[in-house]
Amino acid sequence: MASYIDLIATQVGAPIWLLYTILVWTAVWKLLALWKAAKHKHIVWFIVMGVVNTIGILPILYLYVFSKLHHPSFKKKAKSVKRKVVKKKVVKKKK
């Protein structure tokens, strides 16, 4: 694998250490996002992140944006906030 990365580094004109850094960066974010997608049973996200390589951009977006939108605790919090707002409006209308 080292000779493959050396070949890529010479073709791109980038230092080898930069390519290794990008490789580790991508691997860490991808593994974290895949683990969380599997934990939440998001099969489509798991497959897309496993196949598509975006240098960590897609896994970071999933971890900080999309996984929270689909998480059940987020939906419960959103419903409770809506109920509180509705109750306040009803109380104001009765007075």
C-alpha cells in the first residue's frame, strides 16, 4: 500500500505525509459515522457513507446534523416544545 500512496503522491505533486494525514482523517470520521448510523439503524446512510468517499465531509455532516434530526429523543423534544407553545396559547385565549 505504501508504494501505491507513493505513486499517487508523485502524480499529484503532494507530500506523502499529507496523503497519509488525509487517509487517517477520512478513516476516523468515516468509522465514527458508520458506527453511529449502525447504532441508529440508518441503513441508507450506512451504505452511502460506506461507498462514497468525501474526505470526511459527509460523515461529519451526518454526525452533527442528520443523525440528530432522525434521533427519537430529538423528535420527543420537538413534540414537547410544541405542546408547551400550544398550552400557552390556549391559556391566553381563555383569559
